[in-house]
Amino acid sequence: MSKLHDTLHRVTSRVIENSRKGRADYLELMRREADRRPEHKDVACSNLAHAFAGALEDQDAMKSGRGPNIGIVTAYNDMLSAHQPYGRYPDRLKIFAREVGATAQVAGGTPAMCDGVTQGEDGMELSLFSRDNIAMATGVALSHQMYDGVAALGICDKIVPGLIIGALRFGHLPAIFVPSGPMPSGISNKQKQETRQKYAAGEVGRDTLLESELGSYHSPGTCTFFGTANSNQMMMEMMGLHVPGAAFVQPGTKLRQALDRAAVHRLAQLAGTTERTLAQVIDEKAIINAVIGLLATGGSTNHAIHIPAMARAAGIHIDWSDMAELSSVVPLLARVYPNGAGDVNHFHSAGGMAYVIDELVNAGLAHGDILTVWDDGLSAYASEPVWQDDELAWQKVEASRDETMLRPASDPFQTDGGMKLLTGNLGRACFKSSAVSKDRWTIKAPCRVFETQSAVTDAFKAGELDRDVVVVVRFQGPRANGMPELHALTPSLAVLQDRGHKVALVTDGRMSGASGKVPAAIHITPEAKAKDGKAGPLSLLRDGDIVRVCAATGALSTSADLTDRIPAKEPIAEHGVGRELFRMFQVHADGAEQGASAMLASAGL
């Protein structure tokens, strides 16, 4: 392990200092929770009977207290391809627990939305706040205090962050995250993207588009592009919350089953100890590692929101300035679709997370000394799992097996991590430069202001955007409408860009890790909708104002004088598709840079 890079040391020290009180308060709470957690022998028999009644095969073991009891928190549904394999996991995990004298029960389930299904639809307005809902559901599941460890079953976008936030309130317990792996690769990503753009341009019909999409999303398992779901799995490796190398092993394989078994066996081993609890594993260095992994692999911009929220749940403060400073020194080691041609299966075959972690640690660009759920710190995650001689084993990845996918830290795709912080008189925003060609990092053009995605699409179809333009989509922040993802805009804007126009998107909404090649200043804070009577500067823009987006200098500004302008009228909150049920989250939400959480804000975290 090399000496830690000076910038990494400096940012880590700052995060530790800024988190000092919050972290101390959190750890003290976890100490109190550990002390007050009742032993089963001290719990009333009626309570225990309720908890044991349904566990017919394990009832005797539970009554006698022969071994630890593992709580399974599952986000299973069979509408999400990534979560469909989880349907059979509880029965399997219970068998694995019995192998080592433990028991396991499904403690509870959480919601699991698919942004791919709701993309561009009204239901997307529930998506971000489903993370708070998942965290609360996790809290409900674990509140029965019947468990000695937690097996968290979740993969996709808001689900893993929600599970972490909820489980951290029970951080006195050990916890391991158990993925199910990606589906096999389908049609090439280039072919899929070409069909999407042809459809946006009116060159092919809906039937052709649907067949193309079905050729890509075709079977159980995680979608294979490097969006938020797969970025989640990457971060679990970087934070040491998986069995090493578990992230990208496909469902239904012997290796996948062996990793699942190892997770349960390890939980049974850790249960009852105080050495590797979730509160101890997720510390300031682990959070920094999550950021570093995101930057080194070109992961999803959604994590600029999720990482601060997860950190807050552990009493840790990190912001976009910290992330941008890390980005200045963390090299881009991977190009995975949409940042490259190959998908996560190709990434894994090329050496995957084992190679990335080994390179980062050896370059002094990751904290190798973190406490993980496995032995040997992060170095255990620098080897890849294999099924060898009918048993689970790990082996080193000596070199990248495909340098179009993975490159060494000494010769990266980019010398920086590709996530820029933009600031100026329009606010603070994120810009994913790793997905955008460098000749498009600076866009200066008249803006066209919209307040809905559909209005952008209508203007595109009418030919009103066929020019150099900065498309501004406002009132898309957490307080306005739940901060939906605006990925549905990408094909139209990409068509304009391919026609030779200078195009950029500026929004207080979200874009995903699949956003693609169009330059975008996203997650703008403060958002357009007023907070405490003060509207954000996006609400003051008018059609034709010159807007400048520059990833090279970190600028987000307009030359227009906004001083005496009256804010635009805020759209009326829409009802239907359950949106009204989530209104309380919007009212109490804080800003994107703080994690856009109503729950954490209300809890004073």
C-alpha cells in the first residue's frame, strides 16, 4: 500500500473534523442501543411466541437460543429484473444459516421502485422520496429487536441508500449487503443508443424501439449499464459491505450461490460481537472510499445526492466541495456504458472491482485500512472470487484483461474523476464530465426555459430547439415535485447535438448514471421553488438569457441582470399516481447537496 495522497489525506481530515460532533453523537447512540438491546431470555414469553410462531423449522433452535438469529430485510418484487432473483433467497438463506447453527427470518420488506419503468412518467416523482420510505420500512423491520445481524437484500437506485440509512439506526448490529448480480449482456449498447436516437428523430417506429429495448433488458438480474444500481454495488465493495467481489457475479451460478452462503456464514460469525458492526464499518474513511470508487469508475451522478444522505445517517458530513476536490486527483480507471462501449459484465470480466481497488490502494488513492465485514480490510476486495475445485476462492487480478474497459492508475482514461462542481449566480450544480467529450465542456448560448419534460419534447418536435441552446428545466427539485430523473430528455438533446448544435441542459432535477453524452448542469441548489420565502435563481431566468455552463472552469452563470426580476409562478402540485401521499416529504425536504431528505432533516441529522 502506497503513502496516502496528500489531497485524499486533506479531504479526509476535513470530513472527520466537520463530522466530529455528529459522529460522536451517533456512536454514543449506538453504544446505548447495544446496551439496551434485550437478550431473548429477558423478553416476555408472549413477545417471543409471536416472533417464533411462524418459524416452524427453526422454532426449537430459537426457543433454546442455540445460535444467532439473522434478520433478512428484502426489497423483493418480480417487476424489477434486478430483484426478481430475491424471491427464493429467504428459503436459501435460512438453509445456509442452519449450516452454521444459526437461524434467519424475514424481518420485513421494503418498497422497490424502478426508475427505468417510471422514466418520463408521473410516477417518477415518487422515486427519490421512496429512499426515505425504504429507510423507514427498514427501521420498522428491525424495530422488533429479534435479530443479531442483518442481511440486506437490495440492489437498485434508491433501495441500497434507503437500506443503509435505515440499517444505520440499528448500527450496533453487523450487516452484510447481498446482491443478486447482473443479467447477461444483450444487444450492444451502441445499437440500443442508435435506435433510441432514430426513434427520437422519427426515423423508426415504436415497434422497432420496443424490440431494441427488449433485446437489452431481457432476463432476471440487474440492468447491465453502469447506472445507479450498479454504482450502488460498486460502492458496497469500496465500503466493505459485501462478501468480497460479490457485486457483479450473475444470478443462477454456483459462484453466486457460494457468495450468498458466505454472506450468511459470516453474519453468523459476527453476530454477538462488537468488532465489525455497521456503525463501525461505515465511518468517514468508508464514505470517502465510496466517493473515490464513484469517481474512479465514472458512476452515477445520483450518488452526489445519496452519499451525503447516507453519511448523515452515520453522523458524517460531506458535501460537493469535498467530492469535487477528490475528483481533481482520482483518475478515471473504467469506461463502462454509457461512458464506454462495454457493460458491467465486460467490466467484471476485465478485472472489475478487484482490479480497481488494487490500483487505487496501491496508488495511495483509497483508504486500504478501513474496517470491513471481511478480514484484511479493503485488501480482501482487491481479489476476485472464483468457483474452483467445488469451493469458493479468491485470486489476484494481475493486469487489466481489456484496456478499453479498465486501465491502470498510471495510465488512466482521464487524470481526474470526471465529476465537476459548477458554481455561479445560478447556484451550485454537478456536471458529469466523464460522460461528455471535452470539446463540449463549455457551452454558452441563449436559454429556453421549461417547467416540464413534456414541454421540452413538444418544442423539440416542433423544431423550436434546432439551434445552439441551453435548455433550462426548472421546478424539478425535491421541494417542487420530488426531483424526478429527467433521463427521458437525453435522446432529443442528443439528436440536436449530433446535428452540430451546441446544447446543454441546466436543471434542478436529476439525471442518472445513464444520462449519456449531453453536457448537463444538474441537481442545482438552491432549487427554483422558494424555501423560507426565497426562490432560487433559476426561477428568475427568461427565454433568451445567455447562460454559460463550463466544466473546465467550474462556472454556471448567466450574464442577465437578475436583481429586480420577479420569480416565475410556481407550478401547482399535481395529484394522482400516489404523488399526494408523498407531499409531506416535499414540504420538509432539504437541498440536493444535503441529500434531499425530509426524514433526515426532520430527525435533526
